[in-house]
Amino acid sequence: MSTRLDSLTSWHADWSGLRVAVLGLSMTGFSAADTLTELGADVLVLSEEASEEYARLVPVIGARLELGSLSEVPAALSDFAPDVVLASPGFAPSHPVIRWAQQNDIALWGDVELAWRVRDKVLRADGTPAEWVLITGTNGKTTTTQLAATLLQAGGLRAAPCGNIGVPVLDAVRDPGGFDVLVVELSSHQLWYIGQSAAAGQLVPHAAVCLNLADDHLVWHGSADAYREAKSFVYRHTKLACVYNKADAATLRMVEEADVIEGARAIGFDLGTPGPSDLGVVDGIVVDRAFHDDRRHSALELTTVAELRSVGLDAPHIVQNILAASALARSLGVAPSDIHDALQGFALDAHRIQVIAEHRGVRWIDDSKATNPHAAASSLRAYPGAVWVVGGDLKGVDLAALVADAGRTAAAAIVIGVERAPVLAAFERHASQVPVFEVVPGETGEVMDRVVELAAGIIDGEGTVLLAPAAASFDQFSSYADRGERFAQAVRGWIERSGT
């Protein structure tokens, strides 16, 4: 079977009769099943649950659906005897079905590998598939993906943001309009599956970046080392530009150790003065010294920090995202003037350092998307002296280092979530000078009302209230967006009650 799988590197290859078990029936799982049935494969979808719409559509597209527990290998799967198991990113390496596939030498794919194998479905004008640009990192992936796609589009390229950002890569590959570039956001889960790829399925991106690295998703990966190893796969076989964060030594080590295509360059970025192969900031000017004919003696201006401030993009970690996205865009020939103009019209997503309101000298900021310590640290450094709303589902991560470092600058802390005890203990040990307030869990609808009441009482005069939880939301909310929206609603309700 390995010989046949090695030959399946084109949409136009013979996929007929290939037995593929698709694990999970969310957006990603359905896109994989839909693609495979269109290719002529024999597809069995297994999921513990499914929406009514997806459950109805699976037989319509020509696949079979098996709903039920996957805590052990179901008979329907073993009887099917798949040639390939294609897993949605939620299935951890320790999952019984994943272990079963590995123990039985069954090929293990993610949807990204399948998308790479069939990337030639729609070709560019020159007869070649779209280039791929890969983006990962503990923090800032989605913002950088959106930025990179926006900059590429400003340069006249048909670019599609996809992957972990919410649009399955397979949907972008199959779009009949076609694209010049796919800007693929990759989670560590997706990268782990890419790391399992056989030679025929390994990606060869035009450019790639790991924005930063800090402990996250440790339960899923099993250890910090396994998490770091998964992230490092983003650089494997890169053709032209391995973009890394000069302020994060781990990303440089990934580039140094990566098996890349000969001729690929290491391109650094940070907020300091750039070297001849870097992007950076000089006297408030954002510059490129990497993609410039005279890069040893001069630099190309992309924008200024003052201009970024005028459109709300001047927070240090956002400027870093802009530098990374600009490096990716420049690697594909986008002109500095196009980057400048595109940045003037770019807006951050909701729940990413979003100013909810300014009232009576108090600024209320929603960074609910800061779901890990690294993201929260960036926000705290951007808003020192804020009243910090922190806590939630910690995902096995210890917040002690965050509290001891950036957390010490907070004017006060309001601790939310079910796992409050370790957060409270971290403040007691490492930042005892910071006043700490606790919101005991009640109804979800009451949590943020209490947070806002406490914060309003803490601030005397002017100040900032920053929701940057450093934790996932699923202990009390349906998503980080739900958490942010409830915070915003509570802020607006308090303003209405307090009057002008």
C-alpha cells in the first residue's frame, strides 16, 4: 500500500477505492470527507457527535457515518481496515484510535497533508499550483495570517487565509477561482500530523514563520519538548524564507536545525535595529533590510510606528506581527508602498486588544483571545499598570512565571474561572504587592458583571481594565469570543447605569 500512497500526490491521480477513515465530523472532518469522496475514495467517517447538518450531508456526498464512543477502537473501524486514517486536529497523539493506527502501520494523515497532495486541482496562469506560506506560533498566528493575506492582496496576488484561521485548507485548494498564494495558519496539533507525513506528503512551502514559542497545549502533546518539536515542523523543506523572531531564541534554533531546500534564507525580525537579513524598527520607522538589493548599506521604509498608532496597530506585539507578515509578503515580491497602504486600512479582529469603551478616564480592553501566558504577557507589557482580569481553563499550564514577570506590573488582579487556586497562589508567592480580587463562579451570565463592578471600584480616577485571561474559556464560557462579548456587554451595561 505504501507504493500506492506514494503515487497519490495529485488531484488527477487514481484515488478510487482507497479506504480512508476520517476521524471527527466538524468543519475540518467534513471538508476531508467531501474531498475524498469526490476523488473516488471509500470513506468512513467516525465521530462521537455531529451536527444535524453534517450528519445529513455525509451520506449525500457518498460516505458512511458511524457515530459513537471512540474511547476505544470501534469494530466498525477495525472491520473497515483503512489504508489511511485522516484525523481532525483535536485527536491527540495519545488517543486510542491514533495509537491503534500507529501500532498497525496505517498511514496517519491530517487534512493539511491531503490538501498538499491535491493542491494541483486548480492551477495558476503559469500552470503551477498556488504557493504556500505557513504561519505558526504560540501567540499572534491569526493576526499575522490575516495581515499577510491582506498585504499579498494589496500587492496584486490572489491570496487566501486558511487553515486554523477557520477556513479548511481543502476548501481553499478546491475553490474554482484559484489562488496565487495560500496563507496557511497552522496549530501545533496540525503540525504534529504534518510531522507524521511520509516523504510523498511532506509540504514544501515558499516561506514559513514561527512567531514565538511558549508552553501551551501541554496536555495534548504530552510534554513541552513534544510541543516544541511539533512547532518546528513549520520550517521543514522551506524553499525561500524561514522567518524567525530575533527576540525568541527558540525560533532561531528551529531554523538552524531545520531541513530546508538549498538556498532558503533565514530572515529575522524584532523591534530593534535590523541587520542585513532582517526587518525591524529604526527611530520609529518600520524597515526592511532583508529583501533589498542594497541591504548592507540601507533599508526600505514600510511604515512608521506613528502611522500604526493612528489605526490602533502600535502595541509592541502587533508591530512584531506586522514585521513577520511584511517579511512573508516581501518574499513574494510585494512592494513597500503596497504594504504601507494596506496597513492603513487594516483592523484587528474582535477580542484582540479591542478597546470596548473609554468612560470617565477608564479604558476597557478586551483581549479575550489571549488564551495562554505568552499572549497575556504581551498585553500586560502593552498596558502596564492595568487592572488585570485573569483566569479560566489553564490547560495544564502554570501561570507562576507570568505572574512573577509581567503580572507584577498590574495595578490589581481580578481572578476568574474554575481553576482559581493556582492563580491565587501564584500571586501570593510572586506578586504579593498586587491587590487580588476573586470572582467565585456562579451563573455564566453573572461572572463579567461582577468583574466590571469590581474593576470600576478599584480604579480611582484614570486607568485601564484589561481582560487578558492567559487561559482557555471552556470552564465557564462557550468560547473566547463568548467570554469577550460578555465582558463587553457588562462594560456597556455599567456605563449606562453610571451615566455620563
